[in-house]
Amino acid sequence: MALGLGMKVARSGQDAQFALPCHLLKDRCCTVYADRPSPCRTYRCRLLRSLDAGENGLDDCLNIVSKAQSLVRDLQEVIPSDMTLPEARASAASPAIDDVGMLAKGKIRLHAFALSLYLEKYFRNENENSFLQTTRIDENIGSKP
């Protein structure tokens, strides 16, 4: 069904995964919602599961979503217009200084890291791969940011 909807599939080892960001998402709305495939239909982020379990109230969850949206806007303000949010997050994780200047790269890294931490804490499920790669601080001494 997913391929019939034109969804892009990426391979990670032997596993097939939907390529993100989903190109069927327009203005934060799924354009195939009624016909979405079962992985989309059954997915419950950490925040939604905590709401379902009664661990967080609706107002708390809405505040968390609002803060996530604010962090996305903050990142969008510092990235080049032709860069996507996933590209900005990947760029922030990369040690290389590319076509984006050092100061701009620092701002992108700061905002992308803040967004990633927040998404990890409130939205990413335990069985999903972490976006964040951590290293000891002293391993980076003397290397370029």
C-alpha cells in the first residue's frame, strides 16, 4: 500500500524504512491520512503514549508540542533557505565545515542540538535509533567544530 501511495522507502541494512521527511506531509498535515499505511497508523510517539497512560495531562502535552514547534522555528531562522530540517540536523552532527560559514554553522549546531535533545526526550520511542551521537568532550579537544 505504501508504495502505491508513492511513499519513498529507504533501506537500513536489511530493514526497509520510510524516507523522512515524508514528502506526503504538507503544511504539517498528512495528505493521505485516510489511506496511510499501518506503520503510520499505529505509530505512537513517547509523548502520546505518556498521555494515553495518564502520565501527562493534555495541557502538559500541548505545551510540550508548542515548545517543540518553537525550537523548529528557531532552527528554521538560522538555516539557509534551501536546507531542510533533517539536513540541518545532519549538518550539526557533522564535524566538517562545509559551504556554511563557521558562525552560521555554530548557530545551526546550537539550534539543531537543542531541537534534537527535546525530540529525544519527549517524542522518540525507546526502540528508535537515537539521532544524537555523543562523544567525550576531551576527544574533541584540538579538533575543528
